[in-house]
Amino acid sequence: MTGTGTITYVRGDATAPSGKGRKVVAHVCNDLGGWGKGFVLAISRRWPAPEAAYRAWHRERATNGFGLGAVQLVQVDRHLWVANMIGQRGIRTGRSSGPPVRYEAIDAALETLGGHALGLGASVHMPRIGCGLAGGRWEAVEPLVTARLTGRGVPVTVYDHG
């Protein structure tokens, strides 16, 4: 385990968060309603509710605030929630122009998530959000996590698989 600032980095599975107390597993979703590649598959293998909630949230998006920067908190166990954060515009295709990650949307979602985590008294657990299929760079995401979460007193653990 190594700590950089106040983010703790560990090898492991973010869907099996370590430590005691209330926890939120945070991840980035796209704004198209697509759920089927990347980290979401690990979430769906462990809990069906986050995918079902995300799909319903997208289906009813005209009336519920679904969009870039939005956060949906889904309780999956007594002391465990999954945060579906919309931080990706579309998906990467063969002819896409640049990566689908939207740092400003991740920043807004992390700000909201920080308030939820503080209200719940929860720690936040995540992979390197926005850096897989979304195509982002951790060097750009890490300062957002620090500013919006650890800088406000929310403990964060980042999981590197394997």
C-alpha cells in the first residue's frame, strides 16, 4: 500500500473495498445509456442494482437530471453504495475525435460525491476513474479527486487491478 497525499493506492478489486465503515464505490459512466464494457462489468457481476438504476435513470433522463456531471447513488448493501457518475461524453469509436472523457464533468460529479460521502460518513473506493475506456489521464483526474474528496476530509482508496 502506498499513499500519495491522502489518496491510498492499493492492488486489488474496487468492487471488494477494504476497510471498515460505510463505503462508496465510485466509477464513471457515459451519457449514452451504454453499460457493457470496462469496470461496469465487474460492478454488474457483484450487484445488479447499479446497472438497473443507471438504465432507468437514462431512460427517464428528460425528467431527472441525467447528464454530464450528474451522480446517482445506489445502495447495494447495508453500508455500501455505488456512485454512477456521468463523466464520459459518448463512447470511443473507430472514428472518434479524441477520448470521450470529460474532466469538467468528473470534477462536478466528484464535488457532488464528496457531499454525499461526508453526509454518509463514508470512504470512497474507485479504480482510476476516467482512465480506462474513457481515455483520460490519471495525471488530470488525480488533482480533481484530491480537491473534491480528500481535500474535504473524505478518505479515498484507488485500486489498481492485479
